[in-house]
Amino acid sequence: MDYIRLGQSGLKVSRIALGTMTYGDPAWRDWVLPEEQSRPFIARALELGITFFDTADMYSLGASEEVLGRALRDYARRDQVVIATKVFNRMGSGPNDAGLSRGHIMDAVQASLKRLGTDHIDLYQIHRFDPETPILETMTALHDLVRMGAVRYIGASSMLAYQFARMQHVADLHGLTRFVSMQNHYNLVYREEEREMLPLCREEGVGVIPWSPLARGFLAGNRQAGEARTTRAHSDRFAQALYHTEDDYAVQQRVAEVAARLDVTPAQVATAWLLHQPGVTAPIVGASKLPHLEDAVAALKVRLTPEDLRALEEPYRPHPVLGI
Ligand SMILES: NC(=O)c1ccc[n+]([C@@H]2O[C@H](COP(=O)([O-])OP(=O)(O)OC[C@H]3O[C@@H](n4cnc5c(N)ncnc54)[C@H](OP(=O)(O)O)[C@@H]3O)[C@@H](O)[C@H]2O)c1
């Protein structure tokens, strides 16, 4: 495993992060694994040198944080792992149970700490931009969490680049903590982030930790010619809405061709492509079968030539903004 600084911060993370949206409570989504089936993934990830784990309060409505927290307490030392979680999405029916108000951030962080069973979160991320809260209110609340020690670093997730730039600007103007990372939607079938967000992150020294690096399994071929081949491909409605055009299938086909030529799996090629993009710190991979973890780590060794990169990128056509 390789370890790398998260942007310009001093925090070192593994170059592969494990996303834990797949672990928690199958009542939330059909493709989610229950706790006893989830724990071996966290144990195996640690064995492979993965130290960077991403979750969110909303995944399985809190159960993902609980499953991750219990497994890490059993299998790892707290100071050897980096726990990232998120706030923003609705966690209750009240008017203040969602968003980035000072009140919800303060309540949500306490709930996440409790579910994770830890006294600090290494990377606390805002899951989306909140147009209904003043940026200064959000940035001040996040800064206070850092000062309190509840949170060590802050990060952001999918939003428009101008919104992210404004948030960083407000932090700078008021001497508040800046975001060290951007968790965005970036993979071979969604590359719109190359226009604005990625150059912004590179120039500002913000680490980039893309979500759904395999397009929720699409780039690994879990849906082919419209036919679903796995539980997730059958039941992941969001994936079906995001990735379905002829152009998307052309990219999927090209990934399979390059993988066959290099004698590796399509998943390795798609992950390796991301690892070759300037400014990308660590893709956040999902794994529903244990060998997926080996593949993710094997991607670190796949070297793509400029010709390979051109071949993989050539069938892509611009998309509308997706996943924000
Ligand atoms: N910030 C956000 O808004 C946001 C949004 C989405 C996700 N995330 C984060 O990103 C993490 C990863 O998301 P994701 O699960 O969508 O990522 P992904 O890596 O794009 O997709 C994971 C899926 O790909 C398939 N797969 C993985 N490795 C494979 C391999 N070696 N061979 C064949 N198939 C393979 C599996 O599909 P099958 O199960 O069909 O086999 C698996 O469920 C989440 O856990 C979460 O932490 C964040």
C-alpha cells in the first residue's frame, strides 16, 4: 500500500480508501450487507494496508457508522486509521434535522461520534452545499468543531466549483479552518469535474477523493447491454439513473478491451485510470465481494501508457451535471 498526504494537509491516507455505504442495514437498500457479512471486508481492508475509511451519517440511517466503528475497535488501533464521515442529509423529520446550520452540525457530530464509538472524527465532510444556510455560519461551526477536538480536518463533497470556492474564500476572510479535501463524482463515465472542480482543487492544494470510482459497478460490468448481473445492478436505482447512455456503454466496452489487452480486470483498469489523474489522492472504492478489495489494491500496480489513457478516454462524451 502507498500512503499519501491528503492535499496540503499533514494527514497521511492510504491511496485506496474503502467506502462503507455497502455495509449496514439491508432494510435501507437491497444491496447493503448486514453487519456480520460486512465485518470481514473491514478486517481484510486493514490487512491489505487500507487505513482510510469513508462513511456518512445517512448510510443505512446510521448503521454504517455503527458497523464501521465496532469493526475498527475490534480490528485496529484508533491512531492507525483515518475515519471520514459526513453531515448534511436528513436524519429526522424535524426542520433542523438536515442541512449545514450550526444547530444541525453540532447535533450531527455528536450523533456520529456516538455511533462510531470514538472521541474524534479525522475528516468531517459536508455531504452537499446548503443554499439555506449562510456560508459563514457553516464555516464557523466546522471551525469550532476543530477547535473542540471533535474533528481534526474538514472536507467537502459534491457541489458546484464556484460554491466550493466561495466556502474556502469565506474561511480565508475570517481566519477559519479550510477544507482539505473534495469528495466528488469522478470516474471514466463521468468526467465533467475536469472542467472546473479538479483544476480548482489542484491549484488550491485540496486533496481529491472521488466517489463511485467504478460508477457503482457499471465500469466493472455489473450491468451489460442493459442486463443486470448482480444484486446491486438490479436494485441500485441511482446507478441506473446515472449511467445508461450508449456513450456510457461504449466507455464500459473500451475498459473491458484495455483490461483484456493488459491481462487485468476491468475494475483494476478503471481504478488505475483514476490513480493516474493529476491531483487525485485516493479513490473511495466500494466492495460487495471480498476479491473486490484485492482488485482495488492491485490497481496501484497497473501502469497505463499514454496510449492506454487515450484509448480509455476517447469514447467519452460530455454529460449533464450528475450526482450533485
Ligand atoms: N459523497 C457522495 O455523495 C458519495 C456518493 C456515492 C458514494 N460515496 C462513497 O463512495 C463509496 C464507494 O461508492 P460505490 O460503492 O458506488 O463505488 P464503486 O467502487 O464505483 O462501486 C462499487 C461496486 O462496484 C462493483 N465492484 C467493485 N469492485 C469490483 C471488482 N473488482 N470486480 C467487479 N465488480 C466490482 C461492485 O458491484 P456489485 O455489488 O454489483 O458486484 C461494488 O458494489 C461509498 O461507499 C461511499 O463511501 C459517496
